[in-house]
Amino acid sequence: MALHICDPATDRLLRLLARKKGKSLTETLHEVVAHQIEREREKRPLSRPLRTIRNEFCRLSKRAANRRIKRFEPASPARPKLSGLS
């Protein structure tokens, strides 16, 4: 099977990498593609961490709701002094 790379910049990068690694173009391309596939597999969807955070928040909220929390109630508000008015 033949692969024709039409983009000169991509061809140049592949050849540069192959030369630096001392491997053929086919071996280099195979390594790069295999590496990228592995990286994609390792990615976790954003929904998983968000779901974990949401579940933890709900768990903590329920626990806090079950405790009796004393409300802070300030003393009766001070009335401002009205000077000069009778």
C-alpha cells in the first residue's frame, strides 16, 4: 500500500524525524500514529471528572444538611442616633 503525502511541510517533518531516529519513513510514521492513538485512548472525557466533582458536592451537601448548623443571628440592630432632630 502506498501513501502519498501531498503537504510538503508534513513530508519535511516526517523525513526530519526519521533521519533523527535513524529509521525508515514507514517505521517513523507507524511509531507516530501508534503514539497518537495511545494518547487518544488515555484521554478521559471531561464528563467523568465533572461527574465525580458533582457527586462529591452532593454527598457533602447532604451531610451538611443533616447536621444542625446554628445560624448566626446578630443582636438587634443598633438604631442610628438622630442628632439635631427632636
